[in-house]
Amino acid sequence: MSKSRTITEPAREIPIVTEADVVVCGGGPGGVPAAIAAARHGARVVLIERYGFMGGLATAGLVAPILAHKAHAADFAIVEGILREITERMHALGGAPRWEETLKVWGINFDAECLKIVLDEMCQEAGVELLLHSYIADVARDGDEIAAVLVENKSGRQAVGGKVFVDATGDADVAFRAGAPTTHGRAWDGRPESMGSFIHLAGFAHPDEARKKEIAARVQAEMAAGRLSFYNPGFLNRNDNQLDHTSANMTRFGGDSDNAADMTRAELSIRRDVWTLVRFLRTSVPGFENCYVQQLSPQVGPRESRQIVGPYALNGDDIHLGRKYPDAIARGSWWIDIHCPLGNTYPVHLCRKECPKGTDCPFFAAEYERMRSYEELYPPAGDWYDIPYRCLLSVGAPNLLSSGRCISATHEGMAGSRVMGTCVALGQAAGTAAALAVKQGIAPAAVDVTGLREMLRRDGQLV
């Protein structure tokens, strides 16, 4: 075995390439709206994104549709504002339905390439300074506050200074590297929800419903026999805006998205699983002889990892009871959708009392009395739950806000609030609050939430 070694990096000065009022870290559904909102309210904004495009898991993960834009089991919107604007601009390019049409279905279908250009245009129109192909490597602090984030890119290591920072990295990378408190996964053992990738398959005629059920049953039989590794057999699912291929959400891997070794294993495992499916279809299912992988998402999509610790953590009771709060800055309607943290454990889908593995699972055996039954996973029909502003604050870094998948939440709370419609609403709130804090020269925690809520309403958001 090789011996463990360390390398000491010589002290060096890191150039500050730009100074901003608001620095948004991460260009996904929680980051882009934050940058746009802050810039529209007069702040100088820099948005840092590791890919060459924005959208996060909506583009890099091919995740569709956008969920939780309307109340649970109802047809009225609970999220509008920037999300509605994005949808209407995609519709104008043929990449999404009309907004009114999205209220009749469970999510907003869209074309990922269309979303990329819409986000480009909206950021540029708002005056957001973009720094793409840049990875958040570290954080520099000045006392309790964050002074700059350090990024790595083709230009080397650089610093981006700011007054208020928004952590929209998904994994709470900024908070973690700043030494601010974070939690990780479920409290029992720290395991997060499992992750997965979307699959685009093509090269076959889409079957009718009867044939579709027959083929799905064959795939499910292979899963039951252990020859295919997925959590559902829905490889024929489609996004209505992409009629030339399927858009399936069926892969799964148990691991940590903030661990490079786990992410490497996840990518290799899921690609292998997908190609095992393709080979089965080509050789065993008539009509699929020419089936091929049109695209796999450029990265495995995490559902959960680190959360910042704020003055309040969104929890499962908030979701199930549809709780409302006077400092609400966003609404959510997605349910406590905990994908089994162990990964591909077919026939297990959700972590709940009705788990078919039962006491074979150590978590189930130890935590059964505290687990929820299927009926307790959902908010009240025709309703939503509020997300308090306190969930966006950090107890360890006074000039840091969070947005998207790394807000202050428990394992159950994050299982509901992690979906993209909610993340966009959180982003708009975080960016607006950041601009207010800069304008008034105060910490985000001192922002008047009543004024923040009024501003969000004026901007079309529902709070």
C-alpha cells in the first residue's frame, strides 16, 4: 500500500478579480433567481458557476419537470415571480407550455437547451456579472464575516470579494468551507437521500399503453431478479416538450455528493446500469433492436447532502401540517419524498413505515416508531407550507444567505423543499434580501421581513 503523504502549499497571494455587493455561488434553480433578483434591485452581482452554462440540475441533470409550482392536489399557483417569467420566456421559444397550461398538470415540462439560453439572457439583461467554468475552492473570512470566495478556473486561483454571499451550491460548500455549522443527511447516521441520473433513450417507436405496460412488466421482472438495477421500470416516460426521445428518472445510487470518491462510483455505476438496460432491450424486446442512449445527464443528480444551520430548520411536521409563518418568504408543496439512502434496494422506493425490507434495514429497525406512514408524507390537499426567512440565514456567518437545496432543514424538511419550483422561489427571496441588506448596510438577519415580503409581492412572488 502507498504511504499517506501531505503536500504543503507555499504561502501566496490570491488576486481579487472582482468585488461585488452580492456574490451568488452556484447557478442552479436556487442561484440564478437570487442573482437576477439582487441585480434588479440595484446590487452589483457576481454569479459563480462551475459549468459553462446555468440551470444546475435542470440542465446539467436533465431533471424535468419543474415541480411544486402549484398547491398540493390543486390547480392554483403557489410560486410565480421569476419562475413564471422563466416559463413564459421558454414558451416563447417553444421550450415550455404556456403558464396557464402548467397549472393543469403536475409539473412544468421544458427543454433544457431552451432553459440555458433563457437564463443567459435574463442574467445579462439584469446586469449580472457571470464567472463560468469556475469552481468554489475555499472561503476567506474577515473575523466572523466572509470576505471572499476562492475559485479555481483556467486562470488559476482567484478571489471574488463581496458584502453579502448567497450559498446556492446545493452542498453548502460556502458555509462548510467558511467553518459555519452544517448538518448532513439524516440525523441517525448522516446518510443523505440517494442520487440519480435522467436517461434519454431513442431509436424506437413509442408503444401504445397496453404494449408499454407489457414492456415495463418485463423490465420490472429483470429488476426483481437482480439483473437490472433501478428503482422503477419507467424507462418509457417522456417530457412532453421532447417527443423524439424518452426522459426517464429511474436510476439510483446511495452515496454523498460532497465526496469525490462517492461521486466517481456513482457515475460509473449508473452508466453501467443504463447500458445493461439498453443491451437487454436490444436483445430481448422486439421493436427495440436499434435502441440507443441519446443522452445521459452530464452529472449524477444529488437530492441531499449538507444543510446550513440557521435559526430555524424546516421539518417534516411543517410539510405534513401545512404550517404557515409570519416570516414566510416562499411556499412549498412537494411532499416528504425520501429516496432510500441505501440506493438501489428494489423494491424499496421511499423511506417510510411500509418499507418492504422491514427490519432487514438497520434504520427501520431502530427508528420505526419515529418514521412516517405513507399518508403522513403529504401536505394537506389544496394547501402548501411556508418556508420561513430564518431557514435562509446562517448562525455561523452573518453575511451569508443560503438558497435552494442547502437551506436550513431537517432530513424530512429537505425531502420536500429540494425540488426546483421551490428552489426558484427561495432564490428570488434570497437575492432580494441580499440586495436589501447591502442597500441598508445591515446583516441579512436584520432585514425587515415585512418589507421583504412586500417587495417580493410587488415582484410577482406569492408569499
